Amino acid sequence: MGIGLENELEKLLRGARQAARTLARSRSAEKNRALRLLADALRDNADEILAANRNDYEGAAMRGRSDAFLDRLKLDLARVEKIAVSVEQIEALPDPVSEVIAGWRRPNGLEITQVRVPIGVIAVIYESRPNVTIEAACLGFKAGNAVVLRGGSDALQTNRVLAGLVARSLAGAGLPPQAAVFVDQGDHDAIQVLKRRTDLLDLIVPRGGGELKRALDGSAVPVLPHFEGICHVYVDRAADLQMGQEICVNAKCSRPGVCNAMENLLVHSEVAPRFLGPLAKQLTTRGVEIRGCERTCRLLPEAVAAVDQDWDTEYLDLILAVKVVDDLEEALAFIARHGSGLADAIVTSDLVAARRFTEEVDSATVYVNASTRFTDGFEFGFGAETGISTNRLHARGPMGLRELTTYKYVIFGDGQVRE
Amino acid sequence: MGIGLENELEKLLRGARQAARTLARSRSAEKNRALRLLADALRDNADEILAANRNDYEGAAMRGRSDAFLDRLKLDLARVEKIAVSVEQIEALPDPVSEVIAGWRRPNGLEITQVRVPIGVIAVIYESRPNVTIEAACLGFKAGNAVVLRGGSDALQTNRVLAGLVARSLAGAGLPPQAAVFVDQGDHDAIQVLKRRTDLLDLIVPRGGGELKRALDGSAVPVLPHFEGICHVYVDRAADLQMGQEICVNAKCSRPGVCNAMENLLVHSEVAPRFLGPLAKQLTTRGVEIRGCERTCRLLPEAVAAVDQDWDTEYLDLILAVKVVDDLEEALAFIARHGSGLADAIVTSDLVAARRFTEEVDSATVYVNASTRFTDGFEFGFGAETGISTNRLHARGPMGLRELTTYKYVIFGDGQVRE
């Protein structure tokens, strides 16, 4: 990689580090004013945003990107409005900085408070989704951090316009524009630089698939990944089968290309004969291909035989792997082995089964009688999300503002010394 | 490194992973029973422990270890009793597993609860301090984790006896003894294996210095380090000077070899002429060497001139670097530049200065009118500690039971699907 890129990034990161110090001490009123200005600027500059986006879109289409990809890239007036509304929602959220998490007094009179503080400088690496540029920037600086944004190259022109609006809004509120900077070159070369700079960067939040994961291997900077989801729905013997159908159709079909979509369906053998036929009808109408275990294939002539690899594949597509299991025990063992620990659901009216499922499934989000598709910052009520952590540490599952903070202990005494 | 070690460790880790599943679901009563049995076993087997420790001690002395090192290694009847009491204290602590951190109901009726769960398998790498073997094991399994212990080789025989007692106590309570396993070979070779096994290990907690830090460079398993502390005391213009003296003597002299001891002292120029003379007298009586800035050396004939490197050195010894500063601003800038972000204190009666110091100093623990030496799990009221995190993420500062857990979201619905 060029020394030019390295120098460029270093300059950018130094600016962000400096800005982070100012942001950490800024008032909620200032940060909210920047958000207010940005919401207005998005609406006022919709034409410019859409023109840049048309160029990006045409380029990506010429490069043969998939329909799902192009759909995520594309903006129209309604989508710009939706982004502006999300900025207003972030403005309305309480400021997490300085929240007292806990506090107590020790026998020796020391008063200890655990206080929420920003993390510092956070890099967000993401796909060609222009809305993420705005949401990641806004959540990041509302939580008092400086944010370094590295979006997919197919959205470059759109992102440049958006980044300009963010910078202007920060400056308009008297905050340093370096608090949200956009890296517009270098692709994975940039990642190789970012992941080494523990002096200038406190956290990397990557949103993406296997290639991004490999690019971040051995990162010296801590990584809070948003990687794959192999999500399960288990339809128990005691399930309301009508409810089971609705949940399965929703979990598979409402948006098959996202991480919280169902990839593997497990059905209790006692209900499989009644459940699978009607479900398959609904799924195939929606274009879903079913890959089944032996028993599933016996019940469903339209199913193709699943191979071992199917149980460990994140299709992100209209494909579903289906397995008939003999009991809850087998379902739990299957999920422990094949699940990715993101989102798994049981459909049951049996309290004992529900309690055992929620206790034993070791996933970020565990559902009883609801679709896995709710694993999402908006749906959790966080207003927006920076990503969904597939990590066990620091943050797990949907990440809102609090997940972009850390804490420190502030201790007041009157001369205490230790024995 | 030998394939033998690699296979040995893999077997150990697989056992721990299996045990972690059982531990995660075990009742508090079972875990507490294991702790009760261990406290008794420590007292009942004190002779055997002390005999093994005498061998370790003699070996370490022959290898020319320092007095401070030998002191940390050495056990006697009183210290064994103290360890047994700490086990009883951990028994008395509330179980963090299944604690509901937060819970709310969404407009669509979904009930979301955020529930504390164990992290999984945790490796603790530490010095030749036998008490850590017991404390890390007990905190780890009380929080529902399996713990892999890798202690310093100078304490090997003591640790083997202690590990045996832990295993017997777990088994006695019906829990898998593989939940607390001791790695008794391989030294840094073992670390090289551990840091790659993301499949079998969820976290590494290293306690130690630069060499250990380098050995863990590029770890694929997340690391929650307990590394160096360059701690400051700033004596403000508005300080109670008598209190300032007591705090400085305590922060430097009460235990100079630990991470929360003061290394740099900053004194406001207005009080320096009155403050430094009497302090220097107290410090030199206690054998402290003072390395001062130019102004300090003018005030203290006994001081030697500090060089640049002194301000960035963790002495862990009876040496103190002293600088006279012109105002709070300069003190804050100095701490931002030279501090390690672990523990820093201000001595002042000025509310504005105290508030500014606690807000702007970005350290895990920030003190007003108290010694930095309180940065410690026991002193915080956590009962015991696994270490003091010098990290910004997941946990910061003293780590107790909660810091050894993560969380998951459990969501109950009645058929909700996403639009």
C-alpha cells in the first residue's frame, strides 16, 4: 500500500483523536443542535444527494452488482426522508454520556460512582449502504465519540455528499467537523492501516461478511464484529401451528438477505406431518427452495435433499434448510452445533420447553413465539443501530448509544489512604 | 513448540468447554457448596500446601528472584487462612448469573429482558502468586465460567496442590472438576497455543508486564489486559497540604511494587515551596529516590534531575518523578500525555478544580482527595478481583464477578412478526 494512503489516514485519525477530546466534553445541547442541522440539511440537499446516488447506482449496475445490493445502495426521496427522520430520532434519544450506572459508599467513606463515558475514536467499516453513513456518524458523535467511516466503494459519491453535510452540521453547532470523517479511498488497504493504529483508534465496528472478517484477522485494535447470522426457528410439539407458520414465513421471507433471517428450521417429529405441508406451500409460493433432511423429504415431495454443508450455510437468500427432530433436546444440540449465536426462536405453548430453550440457547437474542427478524436496534427501541454485535464481550446483539460508550469510576474522599 | 503440548492443551480446553456448559446452568447453591468445601480443604491441607510452597520458594530463591517476587510467592499459615477467608467472601457474594440488567415492553407487545450470562471459558495468565490461583478459579466458576489457569512457573508445586483441592471441591459439590484447570507446563509456548483457539476459549485475562504483553500480541482470542499503571497525584493550589502529604506517602510507599502506586507527582507552583520540602523529608526517610524537574531540583537539594524517560516509566519501586506545574491545565495535559489511564488523583478543596479533573482525566479510576492505591477489587467492595482491566472495552478498572459475565436478550412474544 502507498505511503500516501498511510499518511493521509494518519492525518485523518489524528484529527479524529483531537476531535474526540472535544466531543467527550461537549454538551447534549450542542450535539443535538448538530443533529437538528443535519436533518434539515438532508432534506434541503436531497437533489444533490440523489444526483450523486444515481451516478453510484449506474456504476454499480454496470459492474453487475446483484439486485439486493443495488436495492441497499439506492436512494429516493422517501428514503432520504427516512434517513432525516432517523437523525431526528437520534436527537430525541437521551445522551448516554455522564449517566451514572451505579454508585455506592464504602465503609471508609469513599464515594464511588461508575459513570458512562465515550469510547474515543471508533472506525465503522460497512457495505455500500448510504443510510449507514448517516446513522453510524450520528450515533457515534451523540455518544461523544469521533467516528471514522469507511463505506463500500460503490456508494462513494453518495457518501462524499453525505459526509460533507455531516461536517457542515457539526461545524454549524460549534463542534469539530473532524468528529465524523469519511475515508474515501484505499478499500482493504485502508483497513490494514486502521487495524494497526491502537494509538489513534479505540474500536473497529465491521459490518460485513467473510472477506471483511479475513481482512481484520489479527487486528491489534479491538473489533466488535457484525458478521454472519445462522438463525434457527424450532417449532415445538406444543406449538400453535398457525403461529408457527406466520413466524416461519416472516423469519424467512420478509427480508432474506439480512443476518437475522432464518436459515435453519427445526420441527418436532410429532407435528411435522401436519405442519410442514401447509408451510411448504406458503414458502414455495414465495419462491423459497427447501432443502430437507430425510424425514422432511419424505413429507415434502418439493424438497431437495440437504447435504451436511447446508446446516452451516448463511444463505442470505430464498433457501431454507429443514430438519425434523425428535425432541427439544435434539433441537438444542443442533442449535449449539450449527447456530451462529445471533438469533434463535422457539414456537411453543409449553412453559417448561420455553424456559429451557431461553436458558440453554447461548445466543445474543433468544425468542419465544416471535420472529428472529426483531434482532435489530430499531425494533429493540434503541432508535437506531451501529450494528448487531456477534461478539460475546462488551456488547452483544443490537448496539445502540450505550454500546458505544465505556465507563470510568469517579471516587471522592476526604483524605483516605490505604492500610 | 511440541505437538505434545498442543494436544495436551487441546484436551484440557475441550474439557473446560464441556464443563462451562454445565457450569452455566448450575445453581448458586452448588457453586457455593464447592466454595465452602474449598475453604475447608485449604485449612485442612495447609501443611501440604506449605510444604509445596517451601520447595517453590527455595527454588525461586536459588534462581535469584527479587525480594518482592519472593514475598508474593511465599505462603505461611496466616496467608493460607487469608485465602480461605477470601473463598468464603466469594461464597457470600450474590451470584451474577441470571441477574436481569434491564427489561422493557415494546409497543408491539414484545417483552425484552437483558439477562446476565457467563462468558464461557476464560484463561487467566498470572505471576507466581498462589493466592491468584484460588481467587481466579473461584471468581471464574462462581460467575458460571470454566477457568484455565496459567500461573508463573516459580509457583508450580504450590499451584499443583491448590489446583488439586479446587478440583476435589468442585467434584464434591457435583460440579465438573474440568471447570477450573491448571496448565502446568509450556510457559509462553502455552500462551502461543491459547491465543489462537477462538473455538475453545472466549477470553484471556493476562496479569503481568511487558513480556507477557508481547507474548499476547496478535491474539485472536479477546484479551482483557491487566498491564502497567503510571499513576499520578496532582497537588492543587487549593490542596489541604497535610492531606496531600498523607496521600502522597501512601500512594508511593504503602506498596511500591503494584500497578496502582504513584509514579509521577505533580505539584502546583504556588504550593510547591511549602509542600515539597516536608514531603521529601518523609519520602527519603522511607528510602524513596526523588527525580525532579528543574524547579523541583531547585527546591529540593536531595532530588536528582529527571530525564524525559522518567515521566513515562513505571518504576514499581521506591522512586518518584516530581514536576512542578503552573496550573490545573498543565497537570491535565501532563496526565493525558504520560498517564496510563489506570488511576490518577487530585488533592484539592476547590470544587471547580475537582469537577474539571474528574471530567477530563480519562482514566479507569479518578480520585479526589484519596490515594490511588484504592484501585483494587477488594477496596471497591467486589469481594475479590480477577484483575484490574487496563482496557477501555467490556470492563475497565477493578474486575469482580459481573465483569466475568456477558449478557443475552430473552424476548417473549405471542406470535409477533416483523412488517
